[in-house]
Amino acid sequence: MENIAAQLKRGISRQFSTGSLRRNLSRQFSRQSSLDPRRNNLRFSFGRQSSLDPIRRSPSEDDSELSVPENLDSTMHLLFLACRGDVHGVEDLLNQGIDVNSIDLDGRTALHIAACEGHIDVCRLLLSRKANIDARDRWGSTAAADAKYYGNTDVYNILKARGAKVPKTRKTPMTVANPREVPEYELNPLELQVRKSDGITKGTYQVAKWNGTKVSVKIVDKESYSDPECINAFNNELTLLEKVRHPNVVQFVGAVTQNIPMMIVVEYHAKGDLGSYIQKKGRLSPSKALRFALDIARGMNYLHECKPDPIIHCDLKPKNILLDNGGHLKISGFGLIRLSYISPDKAKLAQPWAHNHSSLYVAPETYKDEIFDRSVDAYSFGLILYEMIEGVQPFHPKPIEEAVKMMCLEGKRPPMRTKSKSYPAVLKELIEECWHPEPRCRPTFSEIIIRLDKIVANCTKQGWWKDTFKLPWK
């Protein structure tokens, strides 16, 4: 008995020391910081727990005999008395001005607690004091859901008659059997407010807010849940995003895999993608084209050098390169193309016709459904660098299908129209090597970075571009 009371007091003291309860008492609960059940947040641990809490805890046998510990925080005191079914005690606290919707660190209100325990009189009292009937705890459970789960029919009927809604709890294809296996990246879907896309990678990621911060969210269609290939593709993209960390690669925020709808969340870039930027600005200045080229090369070199296996993008294009607020580029869209790996550095498309005729930047060997390696990304990089210099897509204004056939089947390359004095000859040589028809003749991204750095150093030394050029690291 004394040990339980002492534990509760220590928990309250620690909550006040972090300021969590002071902040929560000042506003109504709207979201929690994480869905991850392994976090060691202190909670109201007496009696039955939330019906959606993935970690099942049995109430102590001594709970029924426990008297109210002294010096309890007002919120915990309210929840404690609701758990005990003490109608008069709860009423006294409410009369003293305690918020009926006060929550613990799991977002549980007194109504949640009373519904779990089946204390119908306490529930009626709380409802008469305007308790939020649809308040959700950390895991999305409502008082009605808790009452239904624990078989408290009378309480459930009262809540349902007042219009309470029971959240649906359908399983996803990635639902884990053991709650302790919930991924560390798992987000609470209640923390996400999704709205329509602003045109940034439209059709793939949507703009949303996560705890007040703008993010990009990819939502899996419900029809895809029964398609193993779609789920495997989702899981593959998620696996790759989770393990990469680089300034020139889009930052992974988290995902929703244990709730419907399933989602992948990454950082948001309000300035859009490189394709839209070139379309708006036209031909880029030599200094900017070089800075952007180095950003792309550094991000791609990181992906290609990932251990234990390299990440082949296979869909590198301006639409998959995002511009951040600092004026730097970040690689996105990797993991979207399903590959069948023959070896760590050799692969084929798992679904060739779904990709190779739709992208202007696809390498010839990929277009022909041949075995390929990391050099396919160098080929795409050469075309992107060309587009930054020329300000238009290769063979513009020809249709994409015709331009792709010209490059991949006929071996043609777009002409360099920009005046030679605007760009050093070595830069054009690099482009020609990158889009070489023979994969073995294309440079690696580590080589590309070295050559770009030399171009920057030489042009700066010779006074090219004068004050318009800034070193990429400044």
C-alpha cells in the first residue's frame, strides 16, 4: 500500500518538474507527442487501462483497498476518484474548479477512467458537467470504446445515446502481433492534419501538418491493402527512407503502419521541385547550375555508397529533386521503383512496363529491360545537368515518348545550344560522359563530385562569373 502511494507521488512530482501537466491543464487535449508505446511516459496506472493501449497491464489486487494518497495533483486526484467510483469526491473537485476534461500523460480523462470501470453514476455526473464525450486518449480510444471493450453495457448505452462515436479499429497489413514490436518511427495519426496538395509532387505526396509543422504525406489507397505488391512497395520505400540520413536527401519524419490509413511522412519543401523551378526560371546561371549539380551528386553518392547494399534510385528526375528554403537540393522518390536484385549492384525492373516508357530520364538499358547497375542514375544526372544549362527538357518540344526513343533506341543526344563561352568545355564533357550509351563509360558520383569541385575551383581562380559565383559550402 505505502509503496503504491509513494510511486504515485513520485510520478506526480516528475510530471510537474517537466511542466507537462501545467501545460496540459491550460488547454484541452488535442494530440500526443507519439504513438510509440515503448516511451516511458508516466500515466494513471490504477484500474483498467485504455482499450487501445498496446501494452496490457492488469490492475493491482490492492487497488480496491487503496485510499487516496496525500498531496495528489488535482488532475490525478480527479482520475483517481473516478476510478474508485467516488461520485461525491469527484463532485467536490469539480465544484472547486478542476477542469472536467483534465488529462494524464496518456490523454485519458476522468470519463475514460469511469467508463473503463463501469461507474455509471460518475459518468452521468461528468457528462452533466460538459465532459468531452468524444475525447481521445493517446491511442485514439474514446470513453465509449473503453466501455464497450470492458463490457460496461449501461455506460456504453448512455454514451451512445448522447451521440458518442466508437472509433473503428481495423487492422492494417503491417499490424504487429506483439505491441513491443511497434516500429520506433510510428506516428499517431491524430497528430496529422492532411489537406489537398499544393502541386508539390502532386499525386504522390500531399501537404499536411504534423504537430503544427508542415510535412509531406503519402497515403496508401485502401484498395491497395489487399495487394501484396503494393504493400511490399510501401514497405520497401519505408525501409529505405528510415535508414538514410544526408543533407541532400529528403528527411524521413515517420509513418503510420498500425492504423488506417497507412502513411509515410517526410519533410515538406515549400519551394517545390527542380522541374518546376527550371520551368519558371528557364536556363540557370552557371554558378547556380554547378551548385545544384553538386547537391544532386552528393545526395546520389550517399545513396550509392549505402551499406551494406547501394540504393539505386532508378527514377532520378527533376520532379524528384526538391528545393529547400536554404536554396539546396534534396533527393526524393527513391524506393518507388520496384527492382529485382541479381546482385548487390545489379538489378532489373520488377515491372518494366510500369516505368520505362513514362520517364524522359530513363537510361537505355532500363528502357530495354536489360540488367543495369548504379550507372543508370549517372545517365539521368547528365540529362538533368543538360536541362539546367539549356533551360528546357532534352529534344524539347518533342513528346516525351518520341524523345525517349530517340535517346534510348537510336542513340541520339540533345544538341548543346548554349554559347560555349557561357560554360567551361569540361562541364559539357562531363555531361557527355554521364549520358554515354555504354554504362561502363559513365563516371561514378564520387568521380562526378571531384570533377565538379575542380570546375568550381578553376572557374573561380580564372575569374569566371565574377562576384555572381559563391562556393557551395558558403
